[in-house]
Amino acid sequence: MTDTARLDALEMRIVHQDEVIEDLNRIVTAQWKEIDRLTREVVTLTERVNLAEQSSAGLEPGEEPPPPHY
């Protein structure tokens, strides 16, 4: 293999690697956005559960409130 052919092969590999790195970067960025969205959703749901627990604070754990006709 001549030096020119080796250099061309290396340049092609670098171009391919750059494309792969850019693809991976886009994927990782999209995943982090999704993780952030899901984290915010978990926080919101946790707050809602805490509020629901506080509204039924007079009950023992595992005890349900009496039905409305009581």
C-alpha cells in the first residue's frame, strides 16, 4: 500500500468516525432531554402523591376513608 493510499484510507476512517460521533452526540442529547422530562414528571407525580397523603392524614396507613353514604 502506498503512502497516498494509506493516507486516503485514514482520512476516510476519520470522516466516518466523525459522522458516528455526531450521531452518538445527537442520540445522547435526545436521551438527556427525555431523562430531564421524565425526572420532572416524577417530581410532579411525587408532589401529587404527597398532597393526596396529606389530605387523608387523619387515617391510619392502609386505611381507606369511609364511603360517602356513612
